[in-house]
Amino acid sequence: MLKPKPIPVVLTIAGSDSGGGAGIQADLKTFAAQGVHGTNAITCVTAQNPKRVLGIQVSSPEIVRQQIEAVFAELPPAAVKTGMLYSVKIIHVVTDFFRNHPAPLVVDPVMLATSGSRLLKSDAVNLLKKELLPLATLVTPNLDEAKILLDRDLKNLEDLRSAAKEIYERFGCAALVKGGHLRNSREAADIFFDGKTELLLSAPFVNGMHTHGTGCTYSAAIAGCLALRQSLPQAVASAKELITRAITQSRRVGKHWVLDPFAH
């Protein structure tokens, strides 16, 4: 009897969302929907729901490092994504590890919750830019995060294009700048640039849904596609299709909409 072929492993390094819509929970659901095995290193435990963050308990740098080391020891991941890193000490752990263990790395630069709560300390932003982004394969900022990375507002599609190129030139990693929150836009348009290829990824804007965890799901899907050996441009395009389906076929849970990464 033939042994079953192993499935790829993906690691997410992020915070836990007690509401199940974002963070580690969103990432693991996305990996399962893609048919890859999800592993995780939890950086923070948050008390949150789709409306707000009530509290944050930060993991020690030592246990974050041990979680990453444990995964790499027995379940070496084919791709990695980071989400909520929160502090200087945790970013140091991640950068120190991946300098010595290179892997396809998708950085979702989680800085603010939809409710406005800060998810990355202000003193950690410069370290993320200086130390983590140069190790990344791809960074996936939304408009607010791109503004913090580049210190300027993005107001239209041309701003997204210039931002993606500037991120690539300044930090040495490919960029996917997400324009889903552009004002007066009928399209959810994102720009990808990796130094050679530029992609405009567009889908009709879905009105009336206040979704939670879209950035987590999108970046997790990219990491999953990389683990499935898609090229980076292919992975970004495939993930755009997944997140578009997940939004348009969101499920109603209580008073809120929840993304469905299993939608076809």
C-alpha cells in the first residue's frame, strides 16, 4: 500500500482572536480551506469580538521563540506568515530566527484593529521596517499601514502603484498594497509589485458587509499558495480570488458577518 503524500506545512506567527474572525483563527481556517497543514506561534492572546478589542495579553518572547523552534524541528514549513507581532521583543525573536532559517515569508504588518485599537506598539514600527521587511518575501499593507510605512496618504490607484514601488525600493521586498478602503471606489483594487511584475488585482466592492479578518485571511491565503509551490504573482492572484469569494459568500453569525474561506 502506497503511503499518502505529505501535505505542505504553513506557519502563522500572530495573535489569537477570541471572536474567531481574525488572527490565528482566521489563518488556520484559511490553511484548512487550501488543503495545507496550519501550524502556529501565538504572539498575543486578545479578548476581542467583531466590534472591539477589550484586552491584550502578550506572550513572552521565550515562548514565541520556542513555538517557532518546535514547529521547524518536526514540521518544517514551506511558507510562513506573520500577523500581529505587537512588540519590539517579539519582532527581535522573529528576525533573529529567520535570519538563520530563511523561508518564504509573508508579512501582514498588523498595526491597528478595525476598531482603532493599536496592535503594534509605536516603538516597534521602525524595527519592523528596518529589520523584518528586508527578510520578507512580501508585505501586504492596507491603506492605513502603507501610510505609516511611507509617511504619506494614499488616495487613489496611482498612489497605490507608487507606494508598491516605493516599498520595494526602500525595504527590498515585494509589496501588495491593498486599496479595499479607497473612498468612492466601486472596486476593491490592490497593486502588487515585485521589482519586475506589476499586477492590478480588482474585484467588485461588496456593499453592506462589515467584514473582520480580511487582511489576515488574504495574507494567509498567499502563504498557503506559496506552500503549494505557486510563484509569488500566481499566489497573490489566487489569494485575491479566495478572499473575494470569502467576502461575497460571508456567513451571518449572530449580529455579524463572518468570512467563509471555504466558499467556492
